[in-house]
Amino acid sequence: MEEKEWQIESDRLNRVVDEIETQLVGAQADYEQAHAETFAVESNYGANTSINTIEEDDTMETNAEIQQQRNIVARVTETEQIMEKIVTTLHTLEASPYFGRVDIIEDGDPETLYIGLASLQDSDNDF
């Protein structure tokens, strides 16, 4: 590889690493927020649900409240798990952004593909 091409690849790698670090900061903040929301919902689970089984319609209402709370807990827990996976993936990419490059020329139009453990895109859908 020529020195000029080597420098271009080095610059690209630096941009990719910077993008990973930027996304990681945002993803960690989102994860922390999701974790706090999960904790708050789980902590208030009992307070937001009243059990009343005196009358049949009270039992049905209680079951509906419990189901609603379960759905809320499931939703916030799923959000937290998704954010945790994103953070983990970005940490993996931080250690090894990509490990291969494939140059393709189709109809005279060159295209370069980078191969890694996960996909990464910036706000312009680059990388």
C-alpha cells in the first residue's frame, strides 16, 4: 500500500473511532436514562396497582391494572436491554472498528466496503 493510501486509511480510521466515541457517549446517556426509568417503574409497581377482589368487576379491574403495569415494566425493560446492547456493540467496535476492506469495481464505478463485527453509520449514513 502506498504511503498516500496508507494515510487516507489512517485518517478514515481516526474518523471512525471518533464517531464510535461520540455515539458511545450518547448511547451511555440513553442507557442510564432507560435504567433509571426501569428502576422507577419497578419501584412504583405496587403503588400503581391496587388489589380489590370484593366484587367481580373489581377483580376484572384489578387484573386490567396488573396487566397494564406488566406491560409498562416490559416496555421499559426492553428499552433498557436494547440500549445496553447498543453500548456493548459500540464498546466492541471501539476495540476493533473493522478488520477488512473489500474494493469492488462494477461498471467502472469503484466502491470500498469495510468489514467489521457490527455496522456503524454516522448521521449522514456514512461508514
